Amino acid sequence: MLFGHLSDLATMPEMNPALRHAMEKALALDPASLAPGSYKIDGETLFMNVMTFETMPREQKQAELHQRYIDIQILLSGEETIDFGIQGSAQDVTPYNETDDYQLTDNIIHRQTLS
């Protein structure tokens, strides 16, 4: 996991070049100016979902797991708390939704929190 400010993107040498490229292409579209929706960046392999919503207490949300896509979270305004764990730490997951590439869980062993 990488955590930082968008202004630090150019000075994070540890970032994988493909991840850096994806973030730079997404940010070039100026997501703060876009209406909520899904935007293709590179065919079906790279897209950006722009969302506006009220965050909810952790007890009312479930963690997401993805198998095909990497979920890059860029918070443009407001506040959010994100719980996460290492691979294999999710327990009692819902059946995999292949169409939308996700599973949900309430149970992450050794959960970490980013606020």
C-alpha cells in the first residue's frame, strides 16, 4: 500500500511505473470536474469511477475484495476511513460477483485502518 498526497506523486520513487501511469492518466481527466460515472482511460483495462457519496460508519459498511482489478482510492475532498488487510486476511466473504469483480466481508483478520 502506498499512502500520500497527490502533490507527492512525482517524488515517490518506490511507486510501480504502471501504477504511476494509471494515476497520472486518471488525474489528467480532472476527476473533480467530472460528473459521477465510469470513464474509460485505456480500453477495458483501465477505467476510473467518479463517485460522490456520504461516508458511513464502519459498522454500516463492508470491505471490498477484487480479483481482476486493482482498486485505487483517491479522495478529492471530505474524509473517509478505509479498513484493509493483507492478502488472505478476509474471512466469511460473500460469493464472488464475477460481473462486477467484487466480494464483501465484515471480517478482516488483523485489520488495519487508514483515516
